[in-house]
Amino acid sequence: MLGCYDFCGHYEWTFAWLAERGGHKLVREYWDTAIHRDSQTHARELILSGGIDGMKKYWAHTLDHEAAGFAITHRDDVIRIDMHDCPSKGFLLRNGLAQFPDYCDHCMGWIGPLMKDAGFVIDHEHNHRGQCWWEMRNKNNAAPPSTPAELSGPHDVRLRPDWQQTDTLDRYERATDPDDKSTIPPVPPPPFL
């Protein structure tokens, strides 16, 4: 049996191994089949049946269980997750493990197709340093993503001074596909009042 920390390194190595053998298409198939439709069936059931309430239940339990540094904020029409300390990406960074070009993309690789099936879209950014934010809302809700601190107040990961300490941010806008991202230079947040 693999321990939790061993799993993170093995997982990341698996993405690289699949990419070498079958290219990006095989990696995407793995994310959708092995994660979304197999290991995360409990998430799928909760979210398809409960919408935002199912998302709150799933992520509050899972992220707490993983000992992640996170905050969840929600309203009736949107749920937001601010990840301050991703335990798996943090493990990879602390141990110099970097086989796959963007380990963080696997989250969108399984969550994106699930949200599409559930009728939601995702706004998301990650900075490749174990920090990210997510907003999920119904696909018919045309609201843009929140501005820094607008929805999650002082818990907004974009307010961290180290949020900008990266060369690029990966951004998804109203997305459900792991390849539907743009890479942008980080923009300093406005001061929080």
C-alpha cells in the first residue's frame, strides 16, 4: 500500500509516463476515466445530485481530510475554493519532483468533465506553487469571476504576497476542459482594505 505522500510522487510520475507513451490525449483519458469516473465516483454522485450543496459537502470533507490549507466560500449561485497550501503540489515542490510539466492540470482534468456533466462552469487560476482558486457556477449564470477579496474576503489566495512569486499563472475562464486555459503573467492584487 502506498502512503499518502508516496502517492503524490507516484501520481505525478504516472502522468509523465502516460504522456511519454501515448501523448497528451492518453493523459486526458486517464484523468477522465481513472479519476473522474472511477476514483472520484463519490464526488460525482454528490455533485450531480446536490449541485453546490454537494460540492460544499465533498470539498469540505476531502480538503479537511487531506490537511490542505484552504477556505470555502459559497452563496446560492457560486462556490469558491481558495487553496493556500495544496498538500500534494507542496510535497512535489519540497521534494524536487517534477516529471510532468503541469501537475496542477490534473485537477481540471477530472473536475472539468464532472462540472460539465453537472451543468456548471469553472473559473480557476493556479500559480504552480501549491496555490489556486476555483469558482463554480451554473453554466447559465453569466457572472464573471469575483475580484480579489470580493467573495472570500481575507481568505482570497490572490491577496497573498507570494501569489505573484511565479513566472506565470494558468487561467481557466468558464471552462470545463483541461486544455481550455491561458497562461498569463501574474498581476499584483489591489490592497485589501
